[in-house]
Amino acid sequence: MKLRAGFFDFTGCEGCQLAVLHLEQGFLDLTAVMDVVEFREVMTARGGELDVAFVEGSISSAEQEARLRDIRRRSRLLVALGACADTGGVNALAGAHEPAELARTVYGSDAPVRTFGFGRARPVSAVVRVDARVPGCPVDGEEFLRVLQALALGRIPLLPAYPVCVECRLAELPCVFEKGELCLGPVVRAGCGARCPGGGDRCRGCRGLVDNPRESAYRNVLEEHGLTEEDMLAEYRVFNLSTGGGR
């Protein structure tokens, strides 16, 4: 039987849902294993029991908490889709500042302060049980397909247990540290194909920490290049403030 699936968005840019839609023919092929019955970006229908709910965005208000709990109640499985849902994402940075300070920075000194009832952004797992994750900002479409395939077969998908550095080496990419830049590749979970280093950038940590990161070895790399642990944490907090990036 096909999976009854729904896609839901909370605080975020909805880029992860767009990444799924950008699969184009690949997304249409999903109809062989999945009936999409809720997806605000492509249909108006909603409600009913679900086999799997894909949730994008962090949770930032009491109203969002209540809506998320309802989605969890009627879903057999719930998947955190993307960095905002998985780790709180860049939205969590707002929690480190006063609303008035943010308003002045973004809109100028004369702008009225409007918080719209929003509080600190949190990952989905801070509110309800999460059965699987698709990390990244945005998610990788091919990884999403692999996760969905595992769910359709009745398996909980496993994420790569090695760091982005492994993918960099397999692709024979030059080390970012050798360019004099800080990179989170040694401690961040792989699965993206080292897309950012491959495009001339550095790993910024959107996929969260790998299991059991080699922290002592990473400290040695930082020291070798004249960098500190605080330099690393400042970079890591951009996507992971809600999950230990503030320590």
C-alpha cells in the first residue's frame, strides 16, 4: 500500500520543500509509493490520518507547538526535514538577542518592535518525538529519496556516520584549511557530497555534528592553523545553537 504523506512548514524559508519539488520527474515518480494528501505549496486539501509527516521549520510559538502536536498525533511517522526542523537552524540565532535589538538592526532605529508572539526557535524534537531526519540547508533531494525509500520499505533510515572530510577526500578536493579558512568538515555529518567545499566554499555545519566526533584531533587541526575552539563554535552556532552550539 502507498504511504499517505503530508508536508508541513513552520518557521523557515520553505526551501527544503522546494528542494523536494525541484526533483521534478523524480517527485512525480514518488507517486508509485506515496500519496501526498497535504502539501500547502501544491494543494489545498488537508486533514486525516498520515503514515508519514515531513515537517520543515523550527518551532517558535505556542500556536506552532499545538499545531505540531496535532500533526504528531495523526501521523504514524514524523520526519524532521532540513536544518531548521532538525537543529533549530539559523532561526535559533534570534533567541540570543532582544526583540528590540533585532528590530533596530533589521528595520532601523525608528521601526516599531513587533514580535508577533514568537519566542525562541527550537528544533521539532524539542516538542514531539521525531522518527527520522533529513538534515541540511536545504535538504539534498537525492538523500530525501533514499529516506523515503527506506520508510516505504518499513525501515528507519540511517544517516552517514562519518564526517564531510571523507567526502572531500573521495572527491579529491583541496582542504579548506589550506586556503586559510575555518571549516567544520572534520566534525559535521556527511551526506551532502561535500557540496559547499566542492563549490569553493567551506562546510558551515548545516547537517549537525557527526556521531562521536574526533574532538581532540579537530583541536589539533585548529591549533595547527592558528585557530581556536571559540572560532569553531562561532561558526557552529550559525546552524546549531539549539543543539549544543552555545556551550
